[in-house]
Amino acid sequence: MKMKANKNLLKTRTSPVMTVFLVLVALIQLFPLYWMFMFSLKDNKEIFGANPMGLPRAWQWGNYSKIFTAGNMGLYLLNSVIVTASTILLTLLLSAMATYAIVRMKWKLSKLVYNIFLVGMMLSVQAVMLPLYINLQPILSTHWALILPYVAFAMPQAILLMVGSLEALPKEMEEAAFIDGANIYRLFYVIILPMLAPILSTVAILTFLSSWNEYMLALVFISTDKLKTVTVGVNDMVGKYSTKWGVVGAGLTVATLPTLIMYALLSKNITNSLAMGAVKG
Amino acid sequence: MERALRDKKAILFFVLPALIWFVAIALLPVLQSVRYSLLKWDGITQGKYVGLANYTELLGDGLFWNALWHSLILAGASVFIQLPISMLLAMILVNGVKGETLYRNIFFVPVIISSSVIANLWMKVYHPSYGLLNTLLGNLGLTAWQHEWLGSTDSALIACFVPMVWQYIGYHMLLYYSSAKAISEDILEAARVDGANKRQMVFSIIIPQIVPMIKASVIFAIIGSLKSFDMIQILTKGGPVHASEVPSLMMYINIFTTRRYGYASAIAIFIIVECLVFTLLVQRVFGRWQND
């Protein structure tokens, strides 16, 4: 029997039944996406009759230019990038700062403040949607309408993960820096942030996925078309072009590509991050 | 150093931005929701205090029970259909299959795509005349099975659930897979030396070792179901005639269509309390199990 080099828990051969099952599930998971990609390159004549499943006969790349010219796809992508990037940066910075104060600094209310953040793990956007809709009226026509709640809801898990990580790190470097006369702000920037880098990347990935894909608040808080993010924008576009399936498919494909490319480049980090987020969830 | 770490100004500098942000945007609004839930209010005129009237109305509202029931069915489907499939996949992969990483990555792809894209894609899958599902059925000669999946009261709910279950199979698989991979080699080796077969390995060694992850995954599946919104809002808007309505969607409709802010807030509070209760319940059930 051939043994595999990687960690093979049971060290036994896979039966044909299992292989068939795996292939079948893989097909079920991928086929709708394949089908979407295929109809994004066809015209209605092919989709509706001649060739609903196969490769396109006449490749309709025009569907893709249409979503950027007639539709606002470029703008939606840009909005998503702005909102997601700001959310990630602010979540990382604010959470790391709070983590440092909670784990390393000496003050009476440290445990209480940590627990307040942990309460956030049990909250859901449903519970704050209406109050925020009312409170945020003055900024509902800005990107902040989304960034504010996205950061607020990303911080509890971020702090939980970072606290666990910083607690496990030795204090020697910090002590040495203090002896060398570094002040605490500089120490945070030069020593703590780099030490936290692995967990920061985990939090960045989790925050990217949750804010890039967020739909409910984006639907409720953003009414002007020019501020819409991809999730809501693509949904509107599908409604507008509902009879032109090729254009719909192109919109859905483009909305999916950024995350798919990320996944192709970082699949190991992404799966590790999600597994880690769950353990600490 | 001691003094620097007790510096009040520095502590405030580090902790206040996150704390104020979190309290103002996430914590206080929950209390605001509680207050709204005691009002009869349309958001325009002055709200009127009505005590627990919204909650008593909620408990007597057949439409709410209907929506709640739907979310509970979804939770049940997630726990008893989705999770076993995920577990089976994880156990096969952990067993060491050729192409292990490839399969794992394929199963996981739908997880990272936004639910709004998934919902719109499945809308096309379900399209009565040109959708993937009816086309496939037609090709297989099963024209009698073709159906208006989203437009009929008898199938709308199931049709909404299928893509949700489909999307997250890979997520739960990953949770089981990664925690099984983290089991220490000593434990596995000991079992192998004892001559454990494949089935014994899975049921007596691996699954008991990953119970904490199973607990987490059951909680995620249930809470995700109780709060479900995106997919149904896009696919059916709760219709036809409330056939696929769920509590979050009912809350949304009460805010933006009928403008019953008090009633909508009561639903919001109900949802978070419900999620808390289910979390505690699952923890108790698993606590029993782990002690046995």
C-alpha cells in the first residue's frame, strides 16, 4: 500500500464509492458557478434554446463591457474597495490598540472593558438596524454609513483573537525597548504591531470576507446609486437587465472575481483564518 | 516600565477609540431597540408608550409564528442535513484521499461568494422556462417534475433553503476537517496500534476529539438560520403569500413597508433573545454529552 507523506489520519485506501461521492459533491458545488460563467458569455438565443449548458458558440464579451458602460459596475467595485479597505484598516488599528491596553497595561477596569467587547459576539445587525438607520441619518449618503457599523461589528472578534494571541507572546522585547527608553506609543508601533502580524492577517481576511459580502446593512443604509457596494449594486443591475441573461451573468461573475482571485492566491490563509475565527467564535 | 504601563493618558489613548466606537454603534443601539419595542411609532409622528403591547401582539400574530416556524425548519435542515454531509466529506478527506486539497478547495468556493451573488445565480437556476434545474429535468425526460420553484407556495421555502445549505456545506466541512487535522499524532498512533479499524477510528477517536468544534458549528448553523435574510430577501421577498417569510424579513417589512417601528423592534429583540437561548441550549446539550 502506498503511504502518503502528508498526515494521513487513517492510512487506508479510499473506496470507489467515496470517490464517486466526492466527485458528485464537487460537481454540485461547482456546476452552478460554471453555468453562470458560461451564460455570461452567451446571448439569449443560445441560453434559451440552442445551447444552455455548453461552451459559448459565439463569445459575447460585449456583456462584460456593458456592465461597466451601461451598468455602474466599476463604481460599485470602487465603493466596495473603499468601504472594505477602510473597515479593515480601522478594525486592525483600533482592535490592536485596545488589545494592547487590555493585555499589557495595568488598570482596574481592563477585565470589564474586555467583557464589554465580548458581549458584541452575541449581537447581530438585526438588533441595531433600525436605531442605526435613525442615528446615522446625517451620514447615510456617505461611505461612513457602512464603515461605522462594519468596524463596530468586526471589533469584538478581532479583539478576542488578538488578546489570545498577545497573551501568548513573551514580554522580553517590550521590556528591552522600555529599558532603551522607548515611549509606549512608539513601542506599540514598532514592537507590538509587527509581533501581532500573523493574527492581524487572520483578522484582515475575516473582515474582508464579512464586509465585502455584507448585504443587509448595505441594502438598508445606502439609497443613492453612486454609493452602492457590489452586493447591492449587482442585485439592482440584475433587476434592471433581468431579461438579458448574458449581462446578468457578466455582472455576477465580475462581482465574484475579487473574492475568487483572493481565494486562489491565499486559499490556505483564508481557510486557516476561518477555522481559527470559528474556534474563537 | 511599570509607570509607563499604568499611565492613565496612554491607557485612554489606546482603549477609548475602540470602546467609544463599539459602544456607540453596536451596544447602545441595542438598548435603543429595546426602548423602541415599547412604543407605537411610525418614525414620523411622536411615538406613544404602549408597554409590552408589541410583544403580546407578536405572540398572537399568526404570521410571526409562520415566519418563526420557517426559520426553525431551516435550522433543523442545517443541523440534520447540511452538517452530516459536511461531516461525511470532512471524514473522507481527513482519511487521506488523492486530491485532498483540491476537493477541499472546491467544496469551499461557494462559502466566500457573497450571498447576494449566490441568490441571484440561483434565481436563474430556478427560472421556470430557462433555468438550469428545469432544463436538466427536461433533458432527463422528467418534464412532469418541472416546476415553478420560487413562485409556488408549496416549494418556495425549500427552494430558498437549498442554496443556503449548498453554500455553507464547505464551511462546516472545513471546521471539522481542520480540527480533525489538529488531533495529535500520539492519540491516532495509539489507536492504530490497538488495531482500530476505519469506522472505529472515526467514531471513537476523531469525532469525540472534535466535539468542541461540532458544538461551535451547530451553534453557527442554528444562529445563521434564525437570522437568515439575504437569500430570501432576494429570491422571494418572503412570498408568495408569506410562504417563505422569516423573522428578519418580517422585521425589514415592518420598518420599510408598513412603518411599524415599535413592532419591528420587538421582532429584533425577539431574534437576539432567541439566538441567546438556542446558544445556551446547545451548550447544555453538548455539556451533557461531553460528561457522559
